[in-house]
Amino acid sequence: MRFMMLVIPKGYETAQPNQAPDAAAVAKMMKYNEDLSKAGVLLSLDGLKPPSAGVRVSFSAGKPKVTDGPFAEAKECVGGYWMIQVKSKEEAIEWAKRAPMGDNEIIEVRQVQEMEDFPADVQAAAAGFEELQGRK
Amino acid sequence: MDSPDISKTIDAVWKIESPKLIAALARMTRDVGLAEDLAQDALVSALEQWPKDGVPRNPGAWLMAIAKRRGIDHFRRNKLVDHKHEQVGYEMQARQEDAAPDFDAALDDDVGDDLLRLIFTACHPVLSTEARVTLTLKLLAGLTTEEIARAFLSTETTIQQRIVRAKRTLADKKIAYEVPSGPELNVRLGSVLEVIYLIFNEGYSATAGDDWMRPALCEDAQRLGRVLAGLAPNEPEVHGLLALMEIQASRSTARIGPKGEPILLLDQDRRRWNQLLIQRGLSALARAERLRAARGPYTVQAAIAACHARARQADQTDWQRIASLYDELATIMPSPIVELNRSVAYGMAFGPEKGLEIVEPLLGNPVLSEYPYLPGVRADLLFKLKRFDEAKAEFLKAAELTKNASQRALLLEKANSCQSA
């Protein structure tokens, strides 16, 4: 089963658009990434630029509205993710517990929805979904 | 709110930690059987203590500390006069003291070589194939005896006995705990790759009604393949096997129909193939080919699988390339099954006569006498040549040989279509 571990770094919601990560923290994180890889559980990973470099498109009365970051109302913002393949939810949690995070930082562990979990009509409506994944 | 079940947490920690634990203990004790016993002792302690005290902050180091303590007790209790054992006991004690401030480093940093030694030992050719498979799942994939029994439709007692016997064989034959070198390396690596691919295929052959432990074997094998690729990054065939497994696994949801019936490669809805696994497979293949221009058997098979993976529709398949890859495979790993597959590729690339030329010499081959695909492939080629009577006879023969009910129905249907054609 696949899980996504979403990283919510402390203060990322107010980070500067070009804020470079700390080299020592990156080195620690690389060690963790390598541990995931060596254990054969890592499928993919990415980091995201701070929300201040992004926008939110919100919808109201059928109209999209674009707001530049940072987002005053946001308390937590995703900073990146790991996609892992493990034997159980508990194993995903164990891996999350090992991440080199600081105080008040969060990793949210979410299972990936598999097509087989859906009823037949939803599967039919989603035909072609897998084809769209992984295309670059 | 449901709190996570502690026994499931312990199980998860075990899956992550036990291979490293056993690998490091086997180096210290020079005895894989004893190493596994000590690790099991540590697991028993965890099952007693963690539900009361909670999971320790560094569970791997905790388990290692307990296992080492048990190991030292074991050697003291036996009051061994044998010099070697004395030395091992001393070494463990020394390590215990040295490592006390930082078990974590001791476990993590030099465990790679130990893991590689453990893989080569569990897959040692002195063991029977099924013993190698069982030991690999137990020692390196962290599966319990019960899980292995369920996956192989066997009983726990049988699996338990197989493990005991395998450990005894390793001890009796004084199998050194080491990574082989020189010319021996290739043979031994071949055995390791064979075991991992057997585990994968066991999972891949699971059918709809099976216990979920069976298809899960595919993921166990992929995981072992990825671990091995990290431990032996310069071995092209390791990446070749990983590529083959990732690409095959990418089709796992597309190859079974809604009623559990198998769907053949060319009939699969390719939109359902998992593109992430395909990408991973293609990059592992590229790595294998970069490491050595002359492809080994797993790399060639991965290259064939990659041809299918790259074709967005079945009719876009590059059959000429597949035919030439089968020529390559037939040279380095000749077998009647490879010939049969080669005939299919030739039939698609150069026309049914060319396919038939390769099939004909296989008739009467004892290896294929019960193999439904031989008459099945021949029937398809004859059908395309409009030799309907012969095609019909071959479809019927294939239907008689297959053990799969839905496949039989399909073959009978094709036999009937010969009549009307």
C-alpha cells in the first residue's frame, strides 16, 4: 500500500519566497531520504517552494478568485512530500516518526486512494486516471 | 479516536528493524541461526514491555541492546572453552561497551555490508530453492512464519521446520558469513536474483480468491530488489531485475478483469498501467544498460517489458525490437520457453510464417509437453495463416491443457470461431 507523508514545516506559511533551506538541515534530511531509499520503501519525493511564492485560486458563486501568497489565514502549509510503499499504516507511521523534524513541525500521513477501493461506477468514471499519472 | 494498535506498531517496527538487527548480530556471532534467535528474544521482550512502557524513542537501538545482552548471556552460560567462541563473546561484550553511547550509529552506518552478507547467506546455493525463498522472506523481508505459510498456502509447522533445517544446513556446512568475490560472485548473485524473482512471480501468479498475503509477495520482492540495488549499485543485473519487476508490477491492476479473469498483455487497458512504476522501471533499466553494454538475462527481459511499457496502444508495439531482444535472450539464456516467446515476437514482427518456423521444432519437446501456451501460440499463428482446421485442433489441445477455467473458455471460443471462419 502507498502512503504520502506530507511535511508541514514550522513557519512555512510566512517564509520568504526565496528562502533557502539551511544546509545542515538539508544534510540531515538527505540522510533520512537515503534511509527510506535503502529500506526499499521510497517511490518518489519532492519539495515545494514557500506559499509566499504561490497563489490560491478560490471559488465563490461560480467564479474563481486568485490571491497571491502568503495567505494570512493559513496556519499550516505543506512544504513537500514523500511517497512510500509499505506493508501497513503502522509502518508508514513508524517511518514518519523517524523524520528529522524540529519542534512543532508536522508530518501528515495519508494513504493513497487505490482504484480498486472504488465501486464499479466510480472506476468507470475514472477510466484513464492512471494514464494521466506520471506523465511528464 | 482510535489509537494505533500497539501490536501492529511492534510488527511494523519489526519489519523495518529485524533485517538490520539479524544482519549485525550474525556478524558478531558468526551464526545466522543464533542471530535470528537472539533477535526473536528481543522481539519477545518488546512484546512484553512496549505495551506497558510505550515504544522507545529509538526502537532499533532498544532491540539491539536487548539482543546483544542475550547474546552475551548465551556465551557466558555455555562457558565456552573453545577459543573462537570465547573471542566472539568477548567481542560482543566489547562492542556492547563501545557502542553503548550510540547504538544507532553502530546499527545504521556499517549495516549495509552485513545486510549484503545476510542476503548472500540466506540465498546460498547449498540450500534448496524453497528453503532459500523461506529464509529470505523471514530474515530479510521481516515476514512472520505465519505470513509465509499463508503466502505459500502451507502450514506454519512446515515453514517452521523448513527454517530450522535451513539454519542447521548453514551451520553444518560451515557457510561463511561473507559477500563472495571473484568468479564465485556471479554464481551466488544469480542465486540471490533467482530467489527474489521467484518471490515476485509467486505473488504475480496469485488469483482472485487467494489470501492477500500472496499478491503482497510482489511488493516484498520489489522492496528486496530496491534494497539490493542500494547495496550492490554496480551490479547491472540487480538493476535489470528491479526494472523487470517494477514494469511487470505496473500492470497489476490491468491484468485482472472484473470477474477475476486474467487479461492478456495485448488486451489490457494500458491507461490503467501505473506510470510511476513504469518510470522507475525505465530508469532502473537505463542504469543497468549504462553499467554494462552486454545485457544479462534480467536486463534483456526488462528491455522487452520496457518495449511494451512504452507503447501507449498495443498496435504501437515495436515488435521488431522485441524480436531482436528475444534473439539476444535466446543466445544468453536458451530455453524452450524463450523460443516460444521468440516465435510470438517473430510472428508479430515478420508475419505468422516466420513465427511458425520457430514453433515447429518445439513440438515434441518434453519440457513443453504439458504447456498450454505451445498449442495456444501455434493455433494463433495457424489461424492467421487461415489454416483453420489445424488451428482448431491446436486451440482444443490448449483448452484441454490449461488449468485456468476462464482461459479454457476463451480457447474454446477461439476453436469455435475456426469453424465459422
